[in-house]
Amino acid sequence: MHNLLNRVFTGIRLNFPILRYFTSRSFLRYLAANFILILLSIAIAAQTATYRAPLDFDGDGKTDPAVARIIIDLHERQPLQWWILGSATNQTMPVINFGAFRFPGHIPIPADYDGDGKTDIAVFLRGANGGGDGNQAFFYVLRSSDGQVDYIAWGIDSDDPYLTQDFDGDGKADPTVVRCYIPGNPIEVLPARTWYILESRTNYQTYRVEEFGKCDASRDRPIRGDFDGDRKADLALFRELDVRENGQTTPANRFYIKLSSRRNTVRAVRFDYAQNGAVIEGDFDGDGKTDIASARTEQQGESGYRWWYWIRSSDGRFVAKQFGLNHPNFAQIDLFVPGDYDGDGITDTAVYRTFDLGPDRRAYFHIDGSRDGYRVVQWGLELPDLPIAQYLFSQ
């Protein structure tokens, strides 16, 4: 029987050359020698399939230059216009009025709320009267999948909505607020920063409450990101001052990250370069994990330069890069607007320049792409436009 099967199998191999190759010793040796590389390629392919660039309004895998324009009218409504340059066609997407700029007004909180791979236009309304007195707050979301508007009651008007991300890993952003105090007379200051996460995986029927960070003089700054690469956002913050509690000191100038893959594990990373600067969200090495990163101005006489600093999560290497200018005497101050503008899965350094030594009052995106190199894109006006990317982290 064994000899019979061997002859049949050998006959099949002879009649089908492709089978003869895949059962040959040379192919098996190749497979063994490249086994690790094959597994790595499969992992990269899986990662690429789920990767989503930030602020990708047209779904082509690239960050789109986008600004919010304040329209002043006689009724003091001040509509908020969204001007987006679609990278798929390099043409202006339809201008949309969504939100209003009443102080403190509607805060842009764009994200992919419906899970279709496109960033949705969205705002956070600070209470019925515009803010400050503990009113119910709302997320207004314009779904890109069907053009309908979701009105989601979540938080109060003193909350911080900037941490909205995908915390449950279903591919949809979860409306999130971080609370440090409750308005009143007197104001009630909470002992810990409290994160309220409304879960999209249950169609907003369930929520999580997490205490992470201090509300006192520690100057904790909550930050965004997926630092362990499990496609779920992590609770994270940067601490600027030492905190002494229960006889122990938690040192300053450190990122503290509560990893979603290990719920009880808090990772601490010292990073002095975030002091007096902006904490940046980005994956600068393309390994699918958010890197420890910041950017700030290094002054040289009356002029200054924007410097970017990060630690590559793939190999722990520290990187410092000069990109951007700061000339306050000439009203030229570059804003940090990182993103994946060339769609290669690696965060690009980019700045939004509102004064370029010209009389046209236009604004420019200066982008140093990891794949496409340096380019300048004219988009927006010096006033009254603001780049949407600035809402994603603290400048």
C-alpha cells in the first residue's frame, strides 16, 4: 500500500510541475531559511490591513490637510466651516458648516465614529449655554457612511473631550471625556482625573470609568495613543511635576501609560524633552505602536526653531529632528500638525505656517514625508482658520 501511494503521489508530481516544485527539497530548504521573514511579512500585512491614518476624511489611507474656518455673522452664531483638501483627488472636498464658534463653543473632535475607514466631522458642545456651569454636554457626529447626524449626550461642559479614541478595539471611536472638577459654588476638585469612556462596541449601551492621573498641582497632561500596538487606545499622561503620595514620590518628566493589553500594568518612561513643549501623538517608525514623542521651540536669539523628539518603540533609539520655525517678532509661529500625509504607515513631521513672508495672508502646510519627502501645500488662510490637527494634542 505504501509503495502504491508513493507511485500515485510521484505521478501527480510529475503531471503537475507546480506541485513538483512545492514538494522539492530546494523549496523546503528555502521555506525553512525564510520562515521568520515569512511570518514577519504576514504580520505586517495584517497590520497594514487595519491601519488608519489620522484625519483621513476621504478614506485613502492618507492624512488630509484640513482647517476649521470661523465665519462671523450678525447673529453671533459664528458657523464653523470645515475646509478639507482630499488627498485622493487633491481637490477640495465639499465645504461643510458643522458646529459654531460661540465661546467656548463647539470643539472639533474628528474621528472615525462609524467604522467605515473615514474620519467623521464631529464637535463637542459644552452644555446648553455654551459652557462652564455643569450642563449636559453632547457629541455631534456627522457620519461619513450615510450623512446622518448622531447626537450623543455624554459628559458635562467642564470635561475634556480631546481623548476620544477607539478604546475597545472595534474600529470605531468611543466618545470620551476626562473630568477633573465639577462646577459649583464652591468648585469640587476631584482627587484623580476620571476617564469616562462610552463604548461603541455595545452601541453606546455600556461605559467604562477609569481613574488615572492627578488633578492637583502635578500638571498631568492626558495624551492619546496606542503604545502597545493592540489596536486599542491606552490611558496615558505626561507628568510635569513630582507627586508625593502615601510617603512615596512619583517623579516628574515621565510618560505614564496604562497598557490596554495588560490592564494592571503602568509603564513609566522618562522623557525630559516634553517639558514646556507639545506632547505629540504619532508612530514615527511604522511598527504599529505610538512612540513617546514631543515637540518644542529651541530659541536662538530673537529667532527659534521647532524641534521634534521621539523614542522609536521598535528599537528604543532616540531621535531629534529640526523642522519648523518660530519668529514671534515677525508673527510667524509654526503649529505642529503631524500625520501620515503620504500613507506609508509612518507619521510625518509637519507644521502649519500662517505667515510666509508674503502679502496674500494664506497659510501653508509644510510636510516632510517619510516616503515622499518635503513638500509645501497651500491650504487655509492666516485668519480666521485653524488647523484641525491642533485639536488632537496640546500645543
